[in-house]
Amino acid sequence: MRASVSLVLIAALFLAVPAGTRLHAEGEPAQVTIKIATMVPRSSDIQIQEKRYNQRLGEATGGRIQFKTYYGGSAGDDMTVMRKMRSGQIDASPLGVDIVAQFVHQCTILMAPQTFFNYKQVDAVREELTPVFNKEAWENGFKIMSWWDAGKIRIFGKKPIRTFDDLRTGRPWLYPASALLKEFYKMINVTGVPLELNEVFGGLQTNMIDTVWISSVLGAAFRWTSSTENVSASPVDVMQGAFLLRKQLWEGLSKADQAVLDKVVAEQSAETQKKFREDDERTYAKLQTHGVKPFTFLKQAEWEEAGTKLRLRMVGRTYSKELLDKVLAITNRYPGAM
């Protein structure tokens, strides 16, 4: 799955394109290395791409901006990275909406269950909502370089998960930052095993957990799929997040360098997002050629009903009824399955 791993970080680098700088006393920008934290493992392909991007940024900014990536969770889990960004130890990172919700308080709506059934819906909702989300992020100390999605979330397990009882009798992973997953487990009386992202691979290897929720492309990149032989044929949601940059860094850039970065993001993000979505589909198909078996839910309607119920239970907790109604009105314009 080497190509999948490469595309994950390529998406991170091109969609985020983080940057920042300090000024000399004379007022001229100094060269600065921007520290990016990602959970994606290092590979030779990724390092080659990073070198090319540094060259492009260097040429466009007169050598003032370069970046260094800390791979494979070496800078810590998402919560740790968030703290390091606030303290200035890390400058930028791609983070899921569960973490971004710390300072963009209703962005969890982007992963409301039983809401997004195709990418037209995803794109339309983001186009409508993210300008307001970006403003809130800025007021709370962050520049959002780009919003992204990282594939269709599926259930991967050591055994098929066809019913809620299969979850109850297993050891499903619980992402501690996910308010949605916590409430879902509570609703169906399931006890999850809390592990941070950088602990999941080891948890699968040692049988501490036997079920995870992840997209095909990210599951392959994180190597979680090497320990899970079964995958849900139906996706259950779309994984979404944002690439963040510390506001203080952005404000330290010259107007010219800010314009360069905005231009690169505008030119690259749509193309890279399209490739990422395609790669998620290819990875799902390729996993099956490597022995991963798709399973169907025994009672599809029961899962859909639970998703709708969960969506309503989160009203007043992570997003407002007004915002949910607005999102549903947008998605209704674009019917159809993934």
C-alpha cells in the first residue's frame, strides 16, 4: 500500500502548505523552517515529495520558507500536537474535526451521521459553512489553510461487525476525542477501548482491540488493515478535518508570501482532494485482493435508524438545531449514494 501512504502525506502537504516567519530587526523576512506534525508514517516516496515542495516554496518565496515534517506521530498524538501548536513547539498539522472542534465549536456537524451520502453534499456543505468556521478559528488563534476529507469511514474488524451485538461482544476502539463515537457506544450499550491514534496499531497487534473505524486509505497508511481481515461494504460516514497553522506565524509573513501560499493552496487543494478520494476507492478495492473480506450489516435499517437518532442526540451538545437544519437543507439538494 506504498502509493496510498504517499498520497496521504502529499494531500497533507499540498492542502495545508503551512508557512510562517519571523522578521529581522531591519524588517526583512528571515528564512524559517516550519514544523509540521502528522500521523502518517515516513517513506522514501514522501521524503522525495517533501523535497520537491520545499524547492517550490523556496523558489516562490526567495528561499524564505521551508518546512520539516515529523512523521508517524513522533510529535505525539493529536491532543499533544494541539497543545504543542498552542505553545509554539509545532507550527502546523492536519487534524480531524474532533480536535478542531476545540476552537471551531460546531464543526463536528461535518461528520454528523446519516447526513453525507455523496461528495457533492460534502463539498456544498463545506463551501457554505467553512467561511464562518475559518473566522472562528482565526479569532481563537489559528489560520485554517484548507478543509479536507480523507475517505469514507468503514468498520474494519478481526471479525465481521454485522450487528450491534457484534460490537458488544468485541473490543471496539474508542477514539477519546470523538464525542460522536462516545455517544454512539453509550446509546447502543457498547464498551469501547480508549486509545489514541498512535496507540491503535499496537492495540490491534496485541488484541487489546479488534475493531476500528477508519477510511480505507488511512487504514492502509497507518497499517491498521494488516490486522483486520473484514471491512464493512457500506461506508458509515466521511472523515473530515482541517489543516491548521498558528495565527502568529501567518501574521509574521509578508503580504507577498501570504499571497504566494494562498495561491498555491487554491491551485493544488481541489486537484489533490480529487486524487485522495479516488485513492480511497482504489485502496478499498485493493484491500480485497489482499484478503480483506467485505461484510454487510444484517439489519441495514437498524444502523441507519441509530445514525439518525445519534445525529439528533448531538443537537445542543456539539452543534445547534439551526445549524443541523441548514446542513440537511443543503444536502437535500444533492441526493444519491456515494
